[in-house]
Amino acid sequence: MSVAQGREYLAIPGPSVMPEAVLRAMHRSAPNIYEGALVEMTHGLVPDLRRVARTRHHAAIYISNGHGAWEAALVNVLAPGDTVFVPATGRFGHGWADMAAGLGIETQVMDFGKASPFDLDRVAEALRADRSHKIKAVLATHVDTSSSVRNDIPGLRRVLDETGHPALLMVDCIASLACDRFEMDEWGVDVTVAGSQKGLMVPPGLGFVFFSDKAAAARVKMDRVSRYWDWVPRANPAEYYQHFGGTAPTHHLYGLRASLDMIFEEGIEHVWARHARLAQAIWAACDAWGQGGSLRLNISDPAMRSHAVTTLCIDAPHGAELRKWVSEHLGLTLGLGVGMALPGSPEAGGFFRMGHMGHVNGQMILGLLGGVEAGLTALGVPHGKGAVEAAAAVIAGRPD
Ligand SMILES: *Cc1c(COP(=O)(O)O)cnc(C)c1O
């Protein structure tokens, strides 16, 4: 019997759950785009976005998804024939590299597989070998949403400094901004890329690029940058409202205002701590399930795991069966194992992901875990007992 009627729960790593406050802010008739409330509100968004990315520098808002923000970041500082170094730890590093290749940029990809973070010694070796400093930028993914690894960005900065390499440090924070601690200025990041539909809890459609003065200087040296993606007018507070490259993304801006208000009301440090606690609860449950079956966390070292997405490995086809069962019977949608195996292949049934980014709290995570428990039980998939209890203990602040 299905017990799926009720509020659906999309527990995938983006788009994330949208708060009522965001939905309410967006539920309005078409606003005046020439003057008044919308225009005034928009001027406050850039400084507030900078607060979330922890930077005093520049921020540009685009009408795009994350792929658009990837492209925006690249075209402002890199020309065809330039070289980038891409340490890849899952699908998304390769995705950004592919985008660079499509722009005629030479890509040096160092693949660390699907279950490990960057090996900083190997990265240092590659940077040292580049004596002529051909590499113009390092493209790093903070949280790779396919493997759920969280890479050491301050460590990567240290490697650039120790090897004396002048490349720009460009970081994809699409899955980590407002979920995992990220300190753009303190960590010495030159370009940060983000999107609206993950930790920022707004529908897909806004892309963000933050850039340092060093990146701004690199932009000035470019012969040409496509008009739509040029970050100069978009990052100029006096001008940017006119520079959405056409009509402003009116409703998304209202949604973003509401989401930023929620983040500041909670406090960004608390937002990070909440994500960390809920992630620990999920890991405790997964460890318990793994005691009596094949289910295990893809990233073995807790220090290198995302607090916003968790990739699980399980004997195929249980991953695919579980996703189908919880969707049909519980109204719960789990994430596909993107990038872990060929889509549609039998191996792809050996993975699934849980998204726990943005507007999620303890009762939702316990519901998510209880739902997976029900699915494993219904399908007769072998699993250890006590998973939900273990998660509840973490949420209660009393593990063990
Ligand atoms: C979601 C995501 C992307 C892609 O964003 P889209 O909005 O789907 O284009 C890129 N990188 C990371 C790390 C992501 O999580």
C-alpha cells in the first residue's frame, strides 16, 4: 500500500527544498522593472551575496544555471589557447573542464577518481613542473556533488603559494555555498562560482560569480569578452541592474532576497553548523545500515565529506529499486548516482544520493532516513539495524 499522499520531499542535491518564505516572496504579479521596490531591493543583493561568500570583493549576478556561471567565470579571464589545470574528484570537475575545452582552452585534467579528494602532493608536483607558468588558472570543485567529496581549498591555496605559482584559483561552490564553510577571501580564492538552487534555496535560474582584484586585473587584459557574460557591468553597483543582459530575473530576485534574509537571521555560522550536524546524523545511520549489508558511504574519511550531499554505494540494483520504491510509496525522491556509472547501465543501480542542502531540519532528515529504512525493509535488502536510532542520537546531541 502506498502512503505517498502528503507533502512531497525532494531529497536530491539540487534543486533543493524551497522555503515557504521564498515561494511567498515570488508569488506576486509582474513588478515594475523601471523603478521602485524591485530596483531598490536589487541594490542590496550584491553586498549580501558577498557576505555569504565571505568576500569584500566583486559579485556578478547572471540569469543562468550553474553551467552558465561556469562559462561566465571562464570567459572573463581565459582566452582560447590558454591552459587550465583541473584536479577532478567526480563528475563536476570534468564538466567544468569540458566547458573550458569547448571554449578552446587547453585543459590539463588530473583525475583523482570517484571516491577521493585532491592529493595535494600530486597537485604540487604538477604545478612545480609548469616552470614557464603556462597554467593560467586552477579549476577546483569544492564539493563534488557526484562523489560527495569535499576538497581542501585552503590546502590548494597553500600549494599554489608554496610552489610560487601565479595561476588564478577558481572554485566551483555551487553545491557548498551556504552549506559548508567557505571563506573566499581568507582562503585566497580568486573566482567563486555558485548557483541559486542549492544552498541558496531559490529555484534554478540565477548564477553568481565572485571575483578578487587579481581576477579583475586578469579580466582587464582580455582582448574581448562576450557581452552577455562580461562581469564588469554586472558587478558595478551603479550599473548592474541595467545589465542583466535584458530583462531582470524579477521573481528570482524576490526569492533570493527572502533566502538571504533567512540565512542572516539564522547566522551563516549556524547554517554551516546545522548542515554539519544533520550530515553527521546521516552518516551515523549509513554506518549502522552498513553493519548488516552492502550499503556504504562513498567517501570513507568523514573530514572529506560534504555536509550537503551524501553518495551511497549499495549492491546493484538495490539503489535503483530503493529510489523507485520510496518515490512511489512515500512521496520521497532520492538522487540518482550521477557520474558514478553510465546512466541506465546495471552498475548505475548500485548508487544513490541524498541531498541535504539548504532548507532542511532535524525532522526532515529523520523522515528521510526513516523512509530509506522502510524502503530497505520492504525490498528485503539486507541492512544493519538501529540506523534511525543512531541518527536521532546525533541530532539529540548524544551520540553512542
Ligand atoms: C549542480 C552543480 C553544477 C551544475 O549546476 P546546474 O545549475 O545544474 O548547471 C555544477 N557544479 C556543482 C558542484 C554542482 O553541484
